Amino acid sequence: MKFVTNTETKPVVGKQAQRLHDAITTGTSVSNEKAQATAQRIFDRHTKPKQV
């Protein structure tokens, strides 16, 4: 993966900052429903018993 060097870092403020703070203090994550569904599909695929 290439790192783009011409990006600009901006501070997290407002509702996003509050969500991030809450996630850090409670030990949870910040993600949208689509990302959660993808992670769940991958988890299900790798944890289902193999049929012999």
C-alpha cells in the first residue's frame, strides 16, 4: 500500500469527536452498518464447521 504524502491532517471535532471519545472509553468501535455486515460475513465464513 502506498502512502500518499500530500494529504492534510484535520482535527476531529463535534459529533464525530464525541462518538470517537465514547468508543475509546467504552472499548467499542466506530463503524457503519455496511462495514459491520462485511465483518460478520467474514467471521461466519471462517467459523462455520467444515463439512467432511
